[in-house]
Amino acid sequence: MSDEVRTGKNFKPKLELRNLRMEYLVREGSIKAVSGVTLFVDEGKITAIVGESGSGKTSLVETFLKILPRNARIRGGEALLRLSSGEEVDLIKADERTMRRLRGKVIGYIPQGAQNSLNPVLTVEQHFIETLRNHGLWKPESSMSEIHSMLSLVRLDPDTVLKKYPFELSGGMKQRVVIALTMILKPELVILDEPTSALDVFSQRVLLNILNDVSMKYRNTMILITHDIPVVAELADRLAVLYAGTVVEVGNTYEIFKEPLHPYTSMLISAIPSVADIYVKRIPKPVPGEPPSLLNPPPGCKFHPRCPYAVEKCRTSEPPLYEPKKERFVKCWLYSGGEKL
Amino acid sequence: MSSGAQTKSGLYLFYLDFVKPVLRSGRGLFGLIMIAIMILMATVGPSLIPLDTKLKPSMRWCLPSLEHPLGCDYMGRDLLSMVVHGSREVFLIPFIATIIGIIGGMSVGLFAGYVGGVARRALTAVTDVWLTIPSFPVIFILAYVLPKSPLTIAVLLALFSWPGLARALAAEVSSLKTRDFVEACINLGLSKLYILFREIGPHLLPFVTYNFATLFVANMSSLIGIVLLGVAPLNPTNWGYLLNQMIFTYKGLLIPNGSVIVFLMISILVVIKLGVVFFAQALEEVFNPRLRTYE
Amino acid sequence: MFRKRLIKALQSISVEIPNKSMISLVGESGSGKTTLGKILVGLVMPTTGELSWENTVVVKDGRIVQKDFYLSNRHKFVYVHQDPYTALNPSKNVKNILEPVVRKYKKHLSNADRFKYIRELLEEVGLVPAEYFIDKYPHHLSGGMRQRLSLARALITDPHLIVADEVVSMVDPSIRVSLINLLKKIVENRGTSIMFISHDLGAAVYAAGDNPMYVMLKGLVVEFGPASEVIYRPEHPYTRALISNIPVPLVLSERRVRGLDGVMESARNPNVSSPCPFSEMCPLLDSECSSLTPGSYLRVGPDHYSLCVKAGKLPKWRPSWLPASPG
């Protein structure tokens, strides 16, 4: 599936995050988990949000899904969701009733470790029936065959799996059941948080294939959140790199891997040891320093303490998001020659 | 995530970690106040409020008023002064009993939990049997039979205080023993005693604190109970003795005003118990997050 | 063989750890790698078989044989846990975590010297400035820092062997390489041997380099040899399947999700029964495989061995992510 070319500003993204800010209040002060995230998620594409621990990726999702814990405070920004009906909703300003209407049927969310959230006393079949019923989508005539085809799509044999309880299934199988349960409601936007982290290599490979199949079949918009760089290389159309609560680079996955623009992106990709290293004669290089504290983030560009290209300006002021090439955004003073977003 | 928390002064951190959360929770605040009152009552109370020994039959069963905040007893004596003077015994005996019980329970529990195996099973069996013995009737009977002194009662109460804690501690230590950081210590050859007291020990603090509180109030009730039933007449200001006289000798429950005073007495007991338990609960909540690794 | 309440965690494992080098042990969870790691340091007793430290047999058939040697040497064989969150006592700060061990093994140090020693130790593992870290609690430290602290603690006994069990798995990707580099530095500077256990094949190969790497599956070692060899010329279908199916950051010309390569997705044909741990998923399974003997390996190269009965006769192979060679 090749990248469609955007034609000017008429193309509206499915989800538009603008300058989102959120912090957690803790006894030592406040943790600035999301500090100015601007990101456009295109319709029908798989966008990956990549970041390490403390980058704020899960916090970001919880912010626009409004499932934040009690000590969280949204400090600003908007999250515009454009529904297929034409309706536009700012998720940040939406009230709980609106959110409940959207969750499940419009926005599907598979959090980390979701395979453990299956109800141990219900069979797979009962899970499906309950889910459909809860959203008023249960149709006695057609739902069962829909369930069958959904399970086949995630490469599970319906006749074997439907009557089983969660404890009778392996981790990989449970993960697929969760995906099927989410997809049966046909949400327009699906968010997956670390879908492959607890899986072994083979299950992971199958899951990537399944996600690809699902994306091809339903053409929905997917957001994939992960710290596993190699996983996104294959699956994601677009990639957003998150560092210390802000987006530092966005663009087409292939192009970012071929030519990462932000120093962090470049160093991150080089720092990961891979089985391929011997084949291509590559030696991984570590990223110096430690991820910054979000309690007391460094001033200016948050990456500057670890950046080999840092200059005085980086220490004092945070760069804006530049667009040095079409559809490529970088938050770095190195690109200040280009267009500003 | 790295170096976030600046090292503030130790005292300020103590305040933030322990005092503030306790004060913030309704229970903690209530409990703290209750305990403060208890301590005041037992220490300076008797000096501040003289014991009313004047018998004024005309004032008997008088209801709470400005002059007599808790009303009067069956002889017209100010109840508040009786309560305050009786508090020493009512608090001290259970306190001592609980301390002995805790020490005993900890010794058995820590040993059984850490050593494990046959020893643990044997000790658990013993504690289980002990636990099934109905403590109150036994204490009751023994108190009647044995020489009646505060020390005897304290020992009797202690005798039944230790098994509960022992059993729970054994289980807790048993499970803590399997934690990674304990395994690391074993691997590095650190001594068993060291691991037990310096590594596992701090984790047991919330546990023991809570048990201390619940044991204390249980012992307090037992003490008042046996005195109430007339088994061990100790100090005449002992609340149990007061209740004994009120209910049995002077038939307070048959008199409208009398019933009020009796229930007032009982309510005081309930409120104090609640206060202590609430405080312990608040403390436990405070201890636990600190021991849970958070990031 | 090792039995643990009727679950066979390991069968017929023979592993040799050379002096002054870092070797890798690769396997998914359930492969038995942690059990093996713990056996090597004496935390777990094997049911049968021999364990030797420094060429002296210490454990044989489930019991300790050279008791004195065992007791006086066991602190030289240390284990570093995977989870940096549970391996450190949360109620103790850095100083109190290290000091008891220093007191025990460096008795000769005076108070001042002890402090100096701890400071140098922290510097060695990269926790600088030491003064800053000395009073911090585990929850103040990041995952990578905690692992460095666990490592520091393990170094106090001047160990012969460190078993590093998944020490980089719960650490950020950008930090992993620097931790592995620290391990390499420790091998070089102190002459300690390290067994690097991981499920991450890339990290394991980087750690071992040209030193041996053992690939484990369901309690058996299926292939072992110099890591660079095993990765480049794998001679076991499982190793090949692992290499092929791992996502790699190499970028292909268009977004293309690779299919499962070298593994049978659905249940295998039950007619052939084989003790081979990969038999249920191996596309090459046939009657020859039932003759497999766990523990007997075929030599496929210098110091390179495979458990597969077809080793040396396997079809030509290249990883599915390698672009087709030009021309």
C-alpha cells in the first residue's frame, strides 16, 4: 500500500492532536507527561508512536481517550476526531457521555497486557455475545457468522476456540481474541498499546501479519504504540517519535529509517542490536546519558543534554516543529531553515 | 526515570510521607485525635480532673450537662472524672498485654516463616489449635480462679494475643522469602539472621502496626468484659466495674436516665476502639505505598 | 536431567563456560534458561548430572559433593536478576544495599576505605557522581540504573562468574547496548566470566561476539557455537526460524509484512513422534527425526554443534528479510 500524496490543506486527518499538554500531580511536584504533542493521524493508515519508557506514549493515549487517573490534569490542546459520518469531536472537550458513545464502536482500544483482561469465567463465545449486546449490535441471524469470520481473520479456528475459557488459551491466542473482540464492533480508529511485547518471536510474527490483514480488510485507522523499533519498520506507514512527552519527528516510516532527521531518532535506531548486524556489518552504538526526568525536565530542547549537536540555543529554548520536507516534521533547531508548522 | 526527586530535608520528607497522608484521610485524623485524647486522659487527666467521691444520691443518673459533661453515675458522682481516672488501668493493662503478645507472636512467626519446612508446619499446627480455643471464656475462668491482680490479667490476655500474629507473620515471611532481592542476598551469602531482620523486617512493619492496634482494642474489650461480669474486681474506677455496678447492682437499664448513661459509657468505649483502628488503617495505607516500587 | 515437581525443566544440558569471556544463552520463556542460570550459581539443585566450578566437581546427582570447596566458593558465582524492580530491597538506599555485602567480603577495609571502595564501585558501573547516588532509593532510579546497581552488588565478591539473567530485557532499548558494553568492560578489566541470558537474539549475539552462544528450546540446547557463526550459518531449523522471523530494522523498498518463515503454524502431523523439541513446528519433520537422542550433537563446524539429525544436510537458507542478492 503506497503512500497517498496529500493535496494541500484540504486533506483532513482522522485524528488531529494539537499542542496537547497533560501532567500528573505527585507529592514532589508535577510530572509533565505530555508537553506539547502535535500529531496528525491519517485515515486508513497505520501510524506508530514510538518512545521509550518515560516518553509519555501511554499517557498520550490516555489523555485523548480520557481515561486518565485521578491525579492527572489536562493543561491544554485539542484532539479532533473526524468520524466517518462527517461529525467532528474534540475529545479533550467532550464529556463522559460522548466519550462513552465513542468508546468501542468508534474508537477501539487494546491496552498493554490486554490478554489478561479477558473474563476468566466466560468462554470466548460468551465474550463476543456480551460485547455485541452491550453495544446493541447483537443480531441473532448474522452475528454468529460474523464472529466466525472475525476469528478466522485472526487465524483462530472458531469451532475449537469459541467454547474455550481464557485459561485454556496461550498468550498469543488470547491476544488475538482480544483483537477480534475489538474489531467485531468495527471501530474507525483502533489503538494498540504494545501488542507484541509479551509474545515469543513466532507469535509476534503471526500477530504482525494479522494486524496487517485487519488493516487491509477494514481500512480503518490504526495507532500502534510501542518501544520496539523493528516492529514498526514493517507494519507502520507513518512513524512518530516521542521523547520526554513531545513529538520530535514524524514522517513516512521508510524515509525515517533511511534518513532519520532528528538526532534522537538517528541515535535510537543505531542503538538497537539486531540479528541482522552481522549480515550488514553494523555495530550498535549506545545513546549516551539517561532519559530525562519529567518532574524537572531540562530547559529548552529536552534532548539537548544527550545531543552531540547541541548548541547554546538548544539549551535555552525549545524548537518548534519544522517541516523540512513534505510530510516530514522535526522538532530540532538544526532544521530551522525549513518551514515552520 | 532518573534523578527526579531532590533530596529535601529528612524532616520535611517525614512530614510528607507519614504525617500529611494520615492527616489527610478522615480516618487518620479522627484516629490521631482519639489517640491524643487517650494519652492525655491516662497521663495528665487524673491530675486535672479530681475524682468525684461525693455521694449525692439526689443527682444519680443525671444526664450530661455543662457541670457534668458525661452525666452522673448511680451515686450522683461525676462520670467524666470516673472515666478519666479509670482510663489508666483500662489502657495500660491491654497495652502491656499487647506488647507481650506481639513480641511472642513475632518470635514464633518470624522463626516459623523463615525456617519453613517441618518447623513451620509444627508451629502452625500449634498456633492453629491455640486459635481455636475460645479465648474469652478461658480468660474469664482463669481470671476467676487465679489471684486477682492487674499483672495476672495482663499475662492472661497476652497468652491469647500471640497466635493470630504468629500465623499471619509466618505466612507473610514465607512469601517474602521468595522475592528476588532476598534470593540475591542468599546468593551473595548474607546470613539468614541478617536477611530476616534487616531485609524482610521493614516490610513487616505495616503489618505488625495494624495487628498491634487491633489486638490492643480486643484486649481492652476483654478486660472490660471480665470486670463487667464481676470476675475480677480491680480498681473501682475501672470502666468494667462501673458498668458492672450500673447494670447489675443498680439496675441502671431499667431506669430511663440510667439507660442513657449506660449506653453513653458503652459509646465511649466504641468510639475509642474505632479511633485506634482507624488510625492503624491510615498508617497501613501510608506504609504500603512506600514499600511498593513505583515508577 | 532435572526435575522440578514432575515438570522437566531441563533435559541433558551440557554447558561449558570458559574463563574470562562472555557467552550467551538464548531462549524464549519456558525454555529453561533461568533454571540453568540458577543451577550454575548454586541457587537451584539439579536432579541429576554434574556441576563443576573451576574444574572441581561441586554438585553431583542432586547433592553437594565437595562441601568445603562449595561453601568457600559459592560467593564467587553470582546471579543478577532480570527484574530491576524486584531485585533490590525497596526499603533500602544504595549505601545500605551495598554496605552489608562490602562488610562481609571486604572485612579488612576501614570505614573510610570502605566508603572509598563503594564510591569506586559505583563509578565502575557508571553511577556517577557516586555522592549523588549513595542515598537514593531504588524508586528514584531508572531501570538501567537499577541494573547497574545490581551489577555493582554482584561485583563486590570479585566473582569468577556472573550469570546475567535477562538483565537488559526490562531496560529501555537505547540503554541496552551501554549495559552490554559495561558487561564487556567488566570481563576485560576483571577477568570475570559472564553468562548473558536473553530472549533477544540480537542482544545475545552482540554480547557474545565470537564467543559461544547456546540456543535453548524446551529444556534442550538445540545449537551452540560461536555466536557470529551460529547467526550467519545456523544449522538448526529452530535457529533459522528465529533469525528469519524476528523483526529487523532493515528497510525494504515498500512496506511489506513478512509471513511466518520456517515454522508450521498449525498442528503437526501426529504420525511421527520425536523427542526433538521443535518437532511440533518444524517443516522438515520426517521419520528420520524419531532417531534423535537428546544430548547428542552433530558437529557442523569448528566448535559449532547442532542437535538436529539433519544438521549438515539442511537445505540452503537465507533469512527472509535479507534482500535478494543483486544479479
